[in-house]
Amino acid sequence: MKAEARIHASVIHLRTHSPFFATLALYARFEAATDQIATAATNGQDIFYNSSFIEGLNTAQVHGLLLHEVLHAALLHVSRRKERDPLLWNVAADIVVNGIIVQFNDNLLAAYRGNVPPTPFALPPGALREPEIEYLGVEEIYELLLKDAEPYQDFAAFDLMADNEAISEARRRTLETHWQEAQQRAVAVQRTSDRGGLPLGLEREFECLHAAQFDWRSYLWRYFVQTPTDFVGFDRRFVGRGLYLESLEGESVEIYIAIDTSGSIQPEHLQVFLSEVQGILSAYPHLHCQLFYADAEVYGPFDIESDRPLPQPIGGGGTSFVPFFAKIDALHDRFRTGVCVYLTDGFGQFPTEIPALNVLWVSPPGGLALDRFPFGEAVRLLQS
């Protein structure tokens, strides 16, 4: 069977067994590009394939390859790279989509319970797998790979085509709009089917895709204002830092910052946490910040300012978030606006009662899934 016919047959096969993925595939255009592409690749919207390579695969591998490239496009792996290293980003993206495909295939076969199963979705020979981390988002995996990139230096399966420095903001917005529409349509189709839920890795990718992908300290800003009347104009102090923020009327916001210093926090993450606190002080010098260190106990408060070094971290024990929120409940003046910022991997004991103040959780790569934090809002701390 010719390559074009095999691609068409795989789309039909996908439609039969996964309405969600099939809907995404309908938003991609498939094009033979044998002279330019060794296997298959995507520029973020179109999918290109080498006809000879496709014809050399078995049917299950064609199904897997098709889904692999559709997922790269639909999850915006081309435009999300930005200034990151192209090789490691492609490795991270492949780890994500291959994990999704394997889990989807396993779920599909299990659903048949001994009956004749469908042709599976197999990965092509040499496909990259890292089962211990493949359920994470691609940005998270990328940062983990940065710690030890040596094993991937010979990676040659580049299938994310674009030179990201050449992608305009208009093009990024076009891709985002295109695939957001596809995802919304796919979710709607999935809800009407009986084909089960989505693979865990895909849910984590959607979490990363729709979470704030900008400086989280700017994300924090909206916690400091309650109504439009709190704004009194443009604050020129922040122009040089790239933070175009309105100034607050009054200086009544209290920020309670907790840094997780438990034994589960890696030293490099602790250093990042400390750096981020300094970033808060630099970005919002007119706000009053109190710092706490916390493991299974809470230490502080320490009054901190941008022109003074932070106190030496205290901790190293187990992890409980209960003491910090209990302390804040006792300290906070009910007549003042306040927000709690907790920098943690999220693995610990949470309070059974929701705190009265707004809470923003900031978690590093590999931390608790953002939707697992039981209250407040959670964002991923991505440094790249």
C-alpha cells in the first residue's frame, strides 16, 4: 500500500478507537516530503513524511508514527520551545508523546478484555522512552534533562522543524488559536464517547499548556489588587524591569512567603526558591514581605528587604504545610489584604481547612501535579 493510502487508513483507524485523537488529526495536513524529511516531522501545523520510510513500517508502527506527529503539533511543541536548546527540547517532547502513545495503547488493549484487539499503536524502531519521567510536562522534562544531557547528544530523530527565533508572535498566536480550537472540539467529542479517559501524560501536558507560561512573579500581581478602584495610575518604577504594572493605592498588602526546606527539596531547587524570593523583593519593593522556612515545623517570620541578604535556611525534616498556615492565621491582621506564597514540591501534609487568605503555590519541575494542590492556585516554576 502506498504511503498516502497508509496515512489515510491510520486516520480512519484512529477515528474508530479514539475520537479525541482522531479529532486532533483532522486539524493537521499531511504532505509527502521525501526529499527533505528522513522519517516524519511537523512545523507545528502541517505534518510531513518520507513515503519510503512509511512504506517500510508495519501497520501498527504507521499508526504510532501518525499519532506521534499529531501530538507534537497539537501540544504546540514547536512554538513552546522558544530559546531552549533544540536537541534537548526535541528529546523532551519525544519522551512525552511516546509515553502518551504507550499508555493509550495499553488502555486500548485492556479495554477489549480478551476479545480480538484492534491493531495496536506501536512506536517505530529506536523510539525514545523514559518511563520514570514521561508523565511530566515537556518543560519539566527539559529542565530535568539539562542536569545530564550527555546520554542524548547522539539523538538524531529531529522532527520539530521550525527555527523558533524566526517564529513571529503572530505565527505563535495563529498556532495557539488553531490547536485550542482543535482541543476544544476534541474534548467535546470525547465527552460523548465511551472510549474512556485520556492518558495521564496527556493530562499533564494540557496542564502545562494552559498554565501561565510567563514570569510567575507577574502572575502573582493580580493577587495584590482586589477591585479596579485599587489602581491609581501607571507605576514608572517598573518600566526598566519590564513589569508594566499599575501602582497600588496604599501599601497595605502583606505577603507571607514560605520556602519548603524539608529533606525532600533538592539543593538546586532550594537555591532557585531563594532566588525567586529575591525576585519578588526586587519586583515589588513597596510591599511588606515576611519570610518563613518550613519543613514539619515553621521558622520565622523574618522581615526581608531587597537590599539585605536572606536569612540562612532552617529545616531538613519532614514536610507539613499545616504549621505555616496555622501561624499565618494567628499573625494576620484581618483588616489588611494578604496573600500566601508557598514555594514547594507539594509533597507533604495539607491542612484540612482551607486558609482564609489567597494562596499561590509555586512548584518546581517534577513537583506535585498542579491540579493536586487542594486549594489556592498552583503554577510551575520553569526557569528556561
